[in-house]
Amino acid sequence: MTTTARLRAFVALADQGSVRGAAAALVVTESTVSAAVRALADEVGVALLEKEGRGVRLTPAGARYADYARRILGLLDEATTAARGEADPEHGHVRLGAVTTAGEHLLPALLASFRARHPHVGVGVEVSPSAAVWSMLRHHELDVVVAGSPPGDIDARVRARRENTLTVVGTPDAADGFDPAIATWLLRERGSGIRATLTALLEDLPGDPPRMVMGSHGATIAAARSGLGVTLVAREGVARLLAEGALVELAMPGVPIARPWHVVTHPDATASTELLVRHLLADEELGWRRV
């Protein structure tokens, strides 16, 4: 078994949390995963796993090694797509990631426009919370990300910007006597940038208003529409509901908040990624502006 295969087995185990889960993800036998990880540990020279009950968990050394392994595999995949794309960008591949709100409201139009102009470029899409997509870009598992501002510790290049506003919404009934200090607040999933922003806003309020974690963007909006509480959301993501009157904007200190969308790539973006960036800047209907 090659070192690359061993690395993939180890990262799958780290991600899935068990040999069985890793084997299912890789579509191999459990014995294959176990043998690969044992061989990798022998090669590294330190224990990467330790027993935990009937299962296993990563040692501190294993957790550190897994971080490097993700980057190695990400760079290997990036190198392959970069080489193929450099030879023929119109038949290359782009690994595109987006945070949940952008994935639901920006990607469909962007991808439809791009594929109409560049039909032979393959596009892999990952829609996840903010923390996850930035981690994947950091590990070179993605070529380009559509999200808010990138964290300062990522070696990345902001290529385009699009205006975005965060606002507090609820049902028309919630507007009557709305008091943010006692309202029930609907929160997004862990790792969401909007959840982090909302949490910071709530910390400035007197007392501790009730909170309800709904998990996803769609569930949070549905809960607000049903009158379960109020929430912070990208205005663009609820434009139709605001126009219909199903939701209304609610006044709160510090809101609305300007939180532009950004298109972010690695400093040395692949040729096919450059095609995507040039396209979204050229299509004025998509609303992106060069940075």
C-alpha cells in the first residue's frame, strides 16, 4: 500500500471516528484501514492511536499528524488538478466551497452562468458552515471559497466582493413591542459565521435572553416564519419573505450590519479557478466587484 493510501485511510479514520466508519467511507475492509494506519504509525515512529473503550481515538501526536496529512492530501489533489488545468483550463476541475447562506442563494446563479460559458470545466461543490470551509481551504481541500471575510491565519487572496447585509427578522407579530433582551433568539449551527455574530450581539444585551438552536439556515428561517422566535440573517436570504410580509425587519442597536461576501482563492490559483474568477467578475448580473 502506498504512503498516499495510508494517509487517506488515517484521515478517514480521524474524520469518521472509527475504523468501521473509515472503511465505509473509503469502501474498503476494516482490516485494510487498520493495516494502513499501523503501517503509517510504524513509518512515523510514534503512536497515532490509542484505545478508548472498544474503539480508538487519536493521540495528541496523531491529531497533529492528521492536520498535516489533510494538507498533504489536499495539496496532492490540488497539484493534480492544477497540472491538468494548466494544460487545458477549459477541461480542468474546480473545487468550490461556500458557507450555507451563500450556497443556497448565490451559488445556483453563479454555477449556471459559469457552466453555460465553460461547460467542460468540472466543478465540485462543498456547502458547509464557515469554520468548515475555511478549514478546507487552509488544508488545500478547496480551490475557491464564497463566504465572509477570511480568517487572518489563512494564506489566501480575496478576488471579488459582493455587498451583503445582516438584519434581524421575525413575524409581523414579533414587531409589536419587540425587545431584544427578552425575545427568543433562533441560532444557526456551530461553526456558522452568522451565529458567531449574533452571539456577540446578544452578549451586549442586559440579561440572558432565551435561545433555541435550530441547526441549519433553512430550519432557522422556517422557525422564525412560524413565530418561534427572531433571528439574524442575510437580508438577501429572506428577500422574498420580506417582500411578501411573512417576515419583517426588527430594530436593534448595532443592526443592520454590513457583512460583504468574498470570493477567496489560494495565492497561486489554478488555471481553471482563474477561469471561474474572471467569469464571475465579467458577468455583471452576478453582482461581484474586483477587489
